[in-house]
Amino acid sequence: MNGWDAYRQAAAHLAEMPEEADADVERLAADQEQRTESVRASFEHEIEHTYEHKQKCNQLLSDGRDELRRVRGQVLIDRSEPLADAEIDPRLDIREATRRADVALDELRTAVSKQKSPSELAGDVAGGVGLLVAFATVVLVITLIVIQFI
Amino acid sequence: MLGRARTIRATQALVDAVAILHQVADRDRQALEQRRADDLKQLRAGFAEEAGDLYEDHAAETSRRRTALNDAVTTFSTPQHDGGPFDVAEYVRLGQATLDTDLPDRAASPTIPVWAPLLDHGNLVLTGSWSDTVAGLIRSMVHQTLTDSGPGQVRIRSVDPSVRSALAAFSPLADVRDDLLTPPATSEHEVEEMLQGLLADVRATVDMFQGRRSTLGQLRRETGQPIGTYQLLVVTDFPAGFSRRATEGLLNVMRAGPAVGVSTIVHVDPAFRSTPGTPAVDTLASQAETIAVTDQGVRTGWLPGWTMTPDPEPDLTTTADLAEKARGAQAPQIDFLDCQPNVDLLSDVSTHRLTATIGRAGQRPVTLTLGDEIDQRHNILVSGAVGQGKSNLLMVLIHSLAMRYPPSELEMHLLDFKEGVTLEPLGARSSPPSWLPHAVSIGLNSDRTYGASVLSHLVAEFERRATLMRGHGDNITKYRLADPSHRMPRILVVIDEFQVLFDADDDTSERALADLERLARKGRAYGIHLVLASQTLSGITSMLTKQDGIFAQFPIRLALKNSAAESRAVLDQNNTAAARLRYRGELLVNLDFGDVESNRRATVCWAQDRQLAQLRQRLCDHSGADHSRRPTTFDGAHAPSLAEAHQKLSGIRRSPDSTAARSALLGTTVDVRSEPVGFALTADNGRHLAVVGAGAPRSGSGISEADNQAVGALQAAALSLAAQHGGDGAQIVIVDLLPETTSTACNMNEFTNILGTSGVTVTRYDNKNVDDYLISLNDMIESRQPDDAPVYVVAFGLDRVRKFRHLDMARGATVTPADGVHALLRDGPPVGAHLLAWWSSLRVMNEHLGLEASGTVDGILALRVTSNDAQDLFGPFTVWKPDGPRGLLHDRVESSEPSVIVPFRPLMTAQIDTVRQMVEQL
């Protein structure tokens, strides 16, 4: 490179400096924005996950209500009811809590499935009364026997 | 009932589990949000650091670039201009520039000088309406181009259709050389013509490059010669005045010009529209760097982002200094020996030709060949104004030939008709001995008579050779090939300021012209070649009738810088190229009778006096036997001294025959041989010599009484007679009637004493006793016998005898001094008595001789006499205008016409001892 080229190139280089600097700043800002967004996005997913679990809660309660509705339309669970505060084991992670809730729902289902409908319950009541009378009779007889012996 | 309770428990368990799940989810979300906030906070902290780092990086980079720019500016702002011919304004400064935007380091914006590439590098296109700024920039660029380039290096050409006259301040350059600043082209026709001329120059220079990729500057530096021509074309108001053809021509010049030294500055005015179909302005800009002048400032294409403030206009009153420097421009020196080909000293033969190398054209040596049968170039015509290096050119030519050819192959006759001393070192008088062994004769301060005699001698040689060659072919080459043993060197005749030969319209001129014409026409066949040099060929009126015929025999024309008229005279009517040469030493070589198409520029190599003297010493040493042959040197302004007559006197040996005629030596001939001229003093009646006229000019001319030619001639005569007689009893009577000042100046006492040592009897008389002696001559002559020892009466200033015809009756005298002299004149020679006398006045001499002795003196040596006196003495057609030490000698018995001689000088004080020893050895 001769002196002229060096002079010309050096002048051009210096003149290009503000533009290059601006470009660098813009690039850095974009990079920072991207990285911020990335962080935000990464947390967003997980936070969203927690909301999913909260929705899961509603779903569980709704499912539980449906189950209860099958046994004579009782509404034992009202979504509007405040949920009871519970002592939470700090070690309890959300998967375990979900599993437990699922188990509770299953148990409810089981319980519901074993509960009689009102007609069945009436029969059961009549049968129960008969049984109770029979049982009472037996008890009376026995009591009487016992008394007899005494 | 149990199922219900169980259901209720299960329901409660579910509600609890969901509550826990809900709370766990809330807990996790809060934790995540906290982490996210923390992460983002940390990220932002990192970002600030990164931004800080980036700023520091930018500041550091800006600083580095500032430093790099400063370094580049410092390096570039110190161009090496030494004022020499190789200086070229490769870049010109326009102003200073500042950056348009702030720099990242927030420091002040730097200011840098703005240079623009020009000669050797490119063109400039300057856009903007005509304004003071535009005009100032153009003038500034032109001014710097001239100041930063070698003096006279750059020609400025301009196109100025709107008559802006921006370059008017440079007009003094045109006074130096009309091509340094040509008148601006204003019309389309003139513009086209100018561009065609430029394109022709470009093509010619491109040819010189011989395919090398280089610039003119590089080529000049490589060759060490300012070859080619730098030109700067300045166009204003483009495209006004430009036709389509002219625009295309301009584009071609801009495209091909810069590398070969033609750069262009084009001012483009947006107000002017191009002729339809012509190349757009953008096309011009593609061949140039651009400068835009707008209301917002001046910006250059090569410094984007910078705005320029033009420098103040230079002081244009210095243009006169530029012109003065251009006037004194000198070519760089090419050493003579470096320029010569590597051939053995004195080893070449001239059978076929003579070859000399006189300089270089680019990297090629400039070689001239004379006598070649194919080229048919036999003679050279040289022209050059005073001080342009003509003498150097001739010396280079002479010595280049002398180096190659031994004296047996080349002889030279060198004539210098100017008052310079160029050829003097080549002569035999040079001390230490370093004469040119090839030189047969050298004429210094030559007069026309000598020049004519040299030509006559050469014509005689030409005729001699013609006779020799009969039967051996019609030229020297054939003759020498036919008989290689025969020595016939070629002869080179160099005549500097030859026009002096023809200054007067007289016999000498006519004779010289006839001889010159004959030699020019036919000399070549016999190996005689002419080199005629002159500073003014255009004014030789006496050659008018034969000039064309003579110059037609001179195909080789060498023109140093001269006027346009002289250029036409030496080259061709259409060839004024010699007027456009730039330097002393720059030469136009034309081998085709000056035809403009055959011009070739060259630089004559430079011969230093000491270098040439050393070379001649080597030539003398190498020449062997020829070394002893000194050239005959004739100095028109110099009379030979008695000491210098040594060789001549040595040749006049004493004759054993006492009755043999003796010759009185008077001077030397004005011819090639410069032989001694004597007057024979035989026993025939009338063998006396009368020297007539003033021996020295009355005043002025720088010739003093010590150079009295009459005294010198008679002293030489006496000395030579003494040398021839020795101790044979001969008697020399010195009659010294000179004024005391003259007698003293001419060392008459010492001369008489020296004469007495030669063996002859010397008697001296003066004013006190001269009358008695002259009276006694009457008796002496009567008493003498033919075989008596000779007596020579040598009378200095006989016209000072006051009582020449006075009969002193008081003392009983019966004869007068005049009678004694008359007796000697009438009857002396048969009895060995001769008179050699000087009368300063012809009238007095005639009175002294009277009727009694009229016609008794055969020998007349006229010195400073009037033309009328000369015609009285020698006839009505005699022309005699003595200039310098000359005498007109006529021996009425030997010749019908007088001949010019150079009388000896009187005995010089510094040479008394030398002459005494010389006489004692004779």
C-alpha cells in the first residue's frame, strides 16, 4: 500500500467509525433484547406450567363434582368455595401434589361408585330396618335368655 | 350410610389435595417469578457492562484509527521534492477537511489535509456551478502542479469555451516556451484539434513504454532521464464546447493519459447540457476522482464523510519565478562513460562505418552511424542555441568515436569558430599531455582563412584518395576490403559555428563554400564525413544559393533547444520540435533530413573535462607510435612564440654549404599544417624583406607592445638565420630604433645577447650611431665579394631614422644614410648582404626607398595597414582586414598573390632562458 492509499484508507476508516459504533450498539441492544426475551420465555413456560396445574385443580374439582352429582346431585364441592388452607410440605413438588389430587379424585370416584342411589338407599334402608328389627329381636331374645339365666 | 361418609371423606380428601396442589402451584409460580426477576436483573447488569465495554472498544478503535490517520497524513505530507527534473506533482493539496459526524470517543473531530491524485495517477472531475471556489481550486491545482514538478516539466493546456480565463495568471510561462502554456481552445474545432494532439502524444509515449506496465514517472526514474512529457489539461464548463467527437477524445485521454503523463482536470457545470448522444458526465467521473462544490461545502469522492474547506489561493505573482526556473531547466546528467558501449579501447575498424554513442533515449542508447552503405548517412548537422550544450554534444561525439577507433582508423580535423575554449584541451598545448591522438589539426578561435585552408586541404586529400582508389572500387569500404594492408582512415571534420566561414561575401567565403559543397557531395565515398554545428543556420545569407544542395547531404540532424525559426532551419520547414525541447542537453535526433515524423527525443550524455582528459591520456598511451604525433593546433587569437618555434627552428639545420640560400623565418602558415613560413635570402637581387605597418594596434584590443608582430617577425628571422649559420662567420646587424618602451617590452637587449650565443657575429646600433652605420653601408657593399660571409641587417623601426636623406656636410660626408640603404638594397644580395627592415608606415617606406630603390625589395610583410595601403602594395583586388595576429606576406618572385601568415611573437620575458637554451642547442 502506498502513502496515498494509506492516507485515503485511514481517513475512510475514521469516517466510518461513528456508523460502525452505532451498528455495534444496535447489535448489542438487539442481542440484549433477545437474551431478555429468551429468559422471559424460558420462565414463562414454567410459570405457565404452574397455571396448568392450577387449571388442573379446577378440573379435578369439577371432575369430583361430577362424580358427586352422580350420587343424587349433591354438590359438595363448590368452585366458588375457598379452598381450605393446608399445610404444605416444602418438599412436596407439584407432580406429587397432582398425583395425590388424582388419587383423591380416584378415591372419590371409588367412594361414589360404592354409594347407593336414593331408591337403592330406600331399599337398603328398609332392608336395614328389617335387619335392625331382626337384630333387635335377636338382641332382645338373647337379652331375655340372659336374663332368664340370671 | 357408610358409602356416603366415605364419599364425603373422599370428597374432603380431594378438596384438600386440590388445595395443596393449588398452593404448590402458587408456590412454584412465585418462585419462578422471583427467579425470573433475579435473572433479568442480573442480565440487565451484564448488559450495562457490555455497553460500557463496547464504548471502550469504540473509543480504543477510534483512537487507533486517529493514530493511523495521523501517521498516514504525516507520511504523505512530506513528499520528496528536490527541485530536480524528476519531481512530479503526483498529488496536489486542495484544503483541509473535517468529519461530518462526531466520533464515538466524543473527542474533537480531527482536521486533515486534502490531497488529490494528479500526474501519473489520475484525473479530477470537479462539479459545481462556476464560482470563486471552483476557479480557486483550479488555479491552486495548476499552481501546485507547476511548483511541485521539475522546472519546465509540465505543459498546461486548457479548454475554456466560456472564456473564464482562470489560467491567465500563468501567462509568463508562455514567454519561456510557447508549449508550456498553450492558448486555450474555445471553439469545438479547436477543442477537437487539441484533444487529437493530446491523443497523439499519449500514443507516442505509450510506444516508449514498450509494453511495460509502469507510469511515466517510474520510467523516468528507471532510466534517469526526463523522457516523455507531462501535460495537464484543464477543461472548464464541460460539456460546453464539446462535440461528441471531442467528448470521446476527452474520455480516451482521461482513460489512457495518466499513466503516460497526461492528466486532466474537468470542471463540469450542471448548467450546461451535453450534446445529445455524447457520453454522460458519469462516464467522465468513472475515469477520475471527483470533487463536488455545493452550497453546503466541498466534498471529495475519495474522502467520504469529510467536508473540505479549500486552502486560500496561492500567490500567483510567483508564476514569474516558475517561468524563470523553467527557463533554466537542465536535463539530468548521464555520465559519458556510463553511456558508452562496452567495447575495447581503440579496437574497432572503420572499414564499413563509424559508430558513436552520444546519449540515451529512454533506456536505449542513441547511436549514430556514419558512412554505412546501407543507411547512407554520412554527415551530421547540429544546431543549438547558446548555452544549450552544443559544445558538450560535439565533445561527446568526438570522444565516443575516439574511444572506439584507433588513429589509424579515424582522423579528425576540428575547427572552432567561436571564442570558446572547448577544443583547446584536445590540442598539443594541453598540459599534462592529453591531446587527442586522432586529431590532425585543431583550430581554435579559427579565422575564416584557416577554415578555408582546412577545407582546401581536405579537398586535396579527397582528390588524393580518389586517385588511389581508381581501380579499387568507388568508395573507401571497397578500397579497404580490396587492399586491407593499405592505411586509409576515415576522416571526420567537425566545424563548430561553421556559419562564420561564410560571414563575408568574399573570395574566402566563396572558396570555402565550393570546397564544402564538394566535400559534402562526394567526400563520403572517400571516407570524409562532415559535422557542421551552428547556433544559427537561418541567417547564413551567403549560403542561400547552395544551402539546400549542401544540407541535402546531411541526413542526420541533431537539434538542441533553439528557437522555432532555427528548428525549421536545421530540421524541416514543418518541424519546430526543437523549440519545444525543455532542457539544456535535451536533444532531438532526426535521421531523416529533419522530417517531423522521425523526431526522437534523447538526452546527451555529459562529458566532464577531467574525465575526458583522463580518457585522452589513456588514448595517447594506447595509441603507441601515434602518441608522438601531436595535432597541429592553430589558435586564431594566438601567435606562436619563439619558444614554440623550437620544433620549427630545429628543422632548419645548418647547411654545410656556406653558399646555400638561407631562409628568414617569419611566422607560420594559416593552414592545416601550420608550417613555418620563411623568406629565402638568395644571392638574387631584391632578396630583401620589408615589414610594413603597425606591429601592434594603437590602442585597445588587448594586444600590447610585447606582442608587436613586426618585432616578433624580425626577431624570428634573425634567430632563424643565426641558427642556419652558426659559426661560419655570418654577421647579423641589429638596428634597434624602437621606442624604449617597445624595446624593453620586446626584450631587445636579451634577444641580442641570446643571438650572440648562436655563433654569429652580432652588432647592434641604435639611434645614436645608426646614421653612421647606414652611411657606412655604401662602402661596405662596394667592398664586399660574393663569397664573403653573409651579413644581415635587421632593422627595427627604420622609419625612425630622422636624417635618412640628410647629407652631413659639416662632417665631410659625401653620402647619406639613404644612399647606404639604397646601396644595400640595390647591390647587397649578390654579395651576401640583405636588409630585413620594419617601417611602421608605408608612406615613410616609400619615401625611404624612393625611385632609387623602388622594386628592389622582393619580400613584403604587411601587418596593420589600411586596405588602401594593402591594395597599393599587393594590387587593387586585395582585401585585408587583419583581425588578430596576422600578416600578409608576398614574395614577388615566388608567388603572384600574398598569403596570410601568423607572425611569431617577440621574445617573452618568461621564455628568455628557454630560448637561450634552445639557441645554444641548435
